[in-house]
Amino acid sequence: MAAVNKAHDAGQACLAFSRDGSILYTGGSDLLARVWQANKGPDFEPSIAMEAEGPITCLAASDDSWFAGGTDSNLRTYVKGEHDMSGIITANPGGDSIRSVAVDLHSKRIAVTSDDKAVKVIDLKDTKRIVLLEGHSRGVRRAAWHPSGILLATCGCDGKIIIWDVLGTEPKLEKTLEGIIPTVIDTEAPEYCHDCSVSWHPSGQYFVVATRTHEIISVSKSTWSKSATYTSNDLSGAITALCLSPNGAYLASASKSGVFVWSTQDRKVKYRFGESQAAAVTQIAFSPSSNLLAWTDMDGSLTRWKDPIPKDAPSPCEVKKVEQTVHSKARAALFGEDMDDMVDDAAGDNEKEPDVVLDNDMDMDDDFV
């Protein structure tokens, strides 16, 4: 069952769920951001944030706030579920459009990409503390945090995926991957609106990304090379958006041939929405807390697909706990025995990072989910 709303004027639209999944935010070329109750029907009237002076290009949410950035070069912040702006996190003095915003797992830092070549990593408790990541030769389209908060992946117009180690005060370039995502120089080109983000598996072992050759692949963290490919005879054309479910059991992808839901265990299509998409999907996301898949498209529409996963199939949200000893060994092997302390020092408090299994790249799904 799906609810479709004309959320914005035609043009690139974007979305983000609140961390608890109760709220859905959308933004578009009409300079508006809308605040939806995620599980309400198509007749629900959202509240509207109207402060933007240019099209809204990106949205994200922390535990208690949400953020909207756009072509007017400002990144605004709002209280969760509210439509009145509470402040501006950052602004690009050169007028460079903001292209993406990503909040780490514990709502401590925010990564902001723009038409500028440098990526900003901003401390949310003290927004004057900004670290610049400089490695791309052109503007940066997307950023995605590793579940540990130690790594950040950025995707640039230059066709590079750069993995950054942002654990300490001085960031380090961990790895540069070329030849995977397309090089897109023209920001007005249709393919620029495709979501080139990497999507990290919750285990942290690998990420999934759409390639310039219209494939979906997974890239291993241990080798930084392709470890698997998602293939289907029903899939055709460029992959315009994709995302993993909260527990990593499913991958959703969108192309002109439709919206597909794959199993990450065998990398086969399990479910499909419709036969084709009239307008290119620009962003897609699973709800963090319920069996709900939502996406926006170039027509400015918001589609919410309720119960994409049948009730007799594994949930997209529930996670089975992995033995603590397995987590501890994986952490010790990859980060050393003092990894927790290092993360605490970098974050500035005593809160522990989550245990993340990071070895045996593609063989863990049976235990993780």
C-alpha cells in the first residue's frame, strides 16, 4: 500500500527521517521544507519551513534536531518536528551551494558538502569547531558516516570516493577510490540529481554504492575493493538512489525500471514496487523504526510504501544481538584494545561507541540480522 503526495514543485526533491522514524522531512525546488507525520495518510497536511532563499538540496536529522541546506549556501537547524528555524549551523561565504549533510550516529558531528572542494566536519556542541577535509578536485556531492564514527566517505563530482579517518583532531585520508562513481561536472545535468552516496552496512564491514556502469556493488572495508555485485534481469538504466534498511537485511534501489528491494544475504530482488517510475527517484530511505520505505522524485512527489517487507519475512528493523566476544575480538583486531578510549577522547565525553563487527566482510549477515 502506498501514499503519494505532491510535496514540492517539479525538480530535485530530498528527504530525511527523524531518528525515531516518527517524522519525515522533505525539501524541494520550491524553496520549502515540509514536516510530515511519517505514518499518517496522504490527506495529512504537513507544516512548512519557509526560510530558504533557494532550492533545498539536502536534509538530515540528529536525535533532537533536523537540518536543511540548499543553493542559498546556508545550513539551517530546527528543533525535531518543528518548522520554525532555530539557527544557522554554517554558511558558505563564497555562495557555494550546499549539496549534502550527514549526522554521525551519536549526533556529535555533522559533515557538510558543497560546490566547494573542501568538506566541513562541524562539532554540533560548538559549531565554531570546524575541521576541513581537502582531497577532492571538484565540488563534493555526498557524505556518509561509518557506523563507528571513525570513518567518513565522501563522493565528489571528480568521480572519487574518499574515505577519511576523522578519529583524531587531524583528519587523515584513508583511501581514495576512483572509477566507481561517475564524474559529473555539470551541476545542471540530470545525472547530478542521482544520489551517489555510499550506504554503509550497519556492521561496518562494507558499503554499497551505485556505479557509473549502472551496477550496484558492495565494497569491502578490509580491502577497499569490490566484494559483490547485485544483479537482476529486471534492472535497467542508471541507479538513481539506494539505501540499506536499519538492520542491513535489505537494500532498496531505484531506477527507471522501478523500485526494488533486495536481500543483502543473497543479493537477489525479493520485492518490487510497480513496473516503472515516471520520474527519476532522487532519494530513498527506510524508516528507522517501522516497515516503511519512502522516496522523493524529480516531479517533487513523496511516495511512502507501507509494509514493503511482508509480515512473514524478516523485519527490516529488528536486529539479533551478536555475541559480545565476537565484537570485542573484531574491535581489538582492527582498532587496538584502547579503541573505546580513543573514540571517547575524540568525541569529548565518556559515552561509549557501539560494538561493530568489522571482519569476515560478506559472511556475517546470517548472524547480524
